[in-house]
Amino acid sequence: MIEAELPQNEAGRIYALNGYQILDTMAEQGLDDLVQLASRICEAPVSIISLIDENRSWFKSSYGVPRGEVERKYSICSHAILQKDIFVIEDTLLDERFHDNPAVRGDLSIRFYAGAPLTTCDGFNLGTLCVLDSKPRQLSEHQYQALSVLATQVVQQFELRKSNLEILRKNKELQYLNESKDKFFSIIAHDLRAPFHGILGFSDVLETEIETLDEQSIRDIAGYLRSTAQATFKLLENLLQWAMSEGGAIVYQPQSVNIAELMSDVCEILQAIAQKKNIQIECDIEEGLHCYVDLNMMLSVLQNLISNALKFTPNGGQIYLSARKQQEQVEITVRDTGIGMSDEAFKNFNSRQQIRSEKGTEGEKGSGLGLLLCLQFIEKNQGDLTVKTEKGAGTTFVIHFSTQQSHRSQLINVDYKMIGEEYL
């Protein structure tokens, strides 16, 4: 037996074959009809659509034998894909390449073989439409031409199938984009209207009634305007981040990040909020700890999680931040002594379903996008996020990231299918 050489375009051929997403799929009536027709026209008891991958000849459709596969080195089709035209062996026992082949000597008892290459428009032979017989014979000119035509029809079926899969994929993407758009406008309509109504209302009071207000009242209104403006600004930032992520515009730029320095930067940003609620933030960061992530995404993740902890922790509470190395991963923990998550919120988080935004311990409102962005960015950095919560005892978020560099796409492609909608 002589094994077939690899085609010169083998790498491209395998890539093209995988692009059809057809290997190891179920039988399809249209292709089954073509192999049956090939068998009848060529007056052969067996007909097969055989696809050749790296290691095997896999039967997409077959007539006369069960669907299955054989090792590539034993497949006569592996010789046929080296040809431009139909590959015909009138008597395998008289051919030194096949006379001792297990497929010839075994149960199939192949004595006659004719295989038409399944050639794509790019010139890749994916496999064959072949007919087999247990006795030596020839193909008539009519049968030869018919087998060639049927092989072309098989490839067209492949192309049609590929186009249908692409349409389904595009429709699914469009559905996600429409859902995201509706979600986006819903958040804008709900979360932006409310603070602006307050800002406009108190601004009107200051403009029309400032002479009647005492100093404390003015300070109270100014404080409300400031806190509301800050919350609205954060909402706008999150909306912009989400919109850019949804459009694939956020560039993923991983680097080795010092966790202690990152935590320090985040705590500095949020220190004013912590002081206002008299919340103590304690850090326990392993010295010299680094992880390989996108710095801006990590900053956003930690800022949102710690903001979340501050929001749901009552006055005088505590927040504990820790980071330690575990084998080839970094474990980052954000734990608070707050009110904990509701049963519904916890259940929805674990099932990645919509989580209703809830008010904080002092009536703080959230953007509805913070946790969404956290999950999005953590997943894009090949990390994972888990949560443990107990009513009245607090919530713990645990993140795991790799300490090693990995090869990732430089643009984020968003999939909201498995991400909750609102929490913060």
C-alpha cells in the first residue's frame, strides 16, 4: 500500500473545509439524494460523499454502507483529492497503491473506485463524491460526465448550506444588536431623565427663589446638584464605554499590571465617597503581584465593583480588598459588610439574566451598566467573576486573572447573550 501525499495547498484546504462547519454534522436529505442518484446513474452499489480532514475520511452522506469514517492513510479518496478530474481505479488489486489496502481486503472489498473531487471556487478539493463496487469495471462516458455534474451539485449544496449558516449568524447578531439598542435607549430614557429632572428643578429654585433661601438650604441644594451631576456623569461614561464596546471600538491592550498600584489608584478616586459614608477601606495586596490584563479595563472593573460595595454598605461599614497569587492566576477579592444581594438578584446574577437595579443604603441610584461592563471586560481578559452574598452580612466578588500573556484579538467583539442587564 502506498499512502497519498499531502496536497500542496493542504493548510489552505483544511482551513477552507473547516469554514464550511460541516464535519461531524447530521445527515442532510439533499446530499443523501445526490449520493443515491450517483449510485443509480453509475450502477454502483455504494456511493459516498467523503470529506478529508487532517486524519480521516469522514462520510457526510452514504448510500449502500453506513455513514462512518476511515483513517486517511487507508482512504482512496486521499489520492483522489490530488487530481483535477475524476480519479478512476478499474481494479484495485492490479494497482500497487491499493492491492493490500485494508479497505480493499476488508469488509468493503473495493475492487472498483471512481471519485470526483469536490472542488470549491477557490480551487480546494475538500473530498470526493465517489462510487464503489466489489467487482472490476469501467465508467461509461455518460456516467463519467454525470458523476462530475453531481460532484458540482454537492459543492453547491455546501455553499448553500454555508450561506444559510451565515444568514442565521447575521440574524442572531442583528437580534442581539436590536436588543442592546432597545436596552440602551431604555436606560437613557429612565436613568438620564430622572437626574436631569432633579437638576433642572433645583436649578430653577436657585434661580427664582435664592433670595428666600438661607445659607444651609443653598448648601443642601448645591450638594444635591453636585452629587446628582457626578452620578449622571458616571452614567454617561458607562454608556459611552458600553456603546464603544458594543461597536467593537475599544482596543484590547494587555500588559503586566501591578495590582497594588492599581488598587491604590482606584481607592484614591473613590476615597471621597468612602469618607462621606464613613466607610473604612482595608487593603491586603501581596507584594510585587502582577497580572496580564488591559489596564483601562481593569481600572473600570475595580472602580465599578468597589463603587458597588460603597453603595450597598451602610454608614460606618467596612470594605476589604485583597489580592494574592494562586498558581498561575491572581485572585482579587472585593468584600463588603453591607446589606447583601436579594435572593432574586443573586439568582439572576448566577444565571446571567437581567438584574434589576436597586437603591443603595442612602438611596444612591446606579447606572444599570456597571456590572454589565465588569462582566464584559473580565471575560475579554480571560478572567472569571463569582459572587458570594448573605443578607445583612455583605457581598464578596472574586475575580481570577492569568499572570501569563495570552494571544488575544485586539478588538473586542461583544456578546450580550450571557451578560446581565442592570445591577449597579
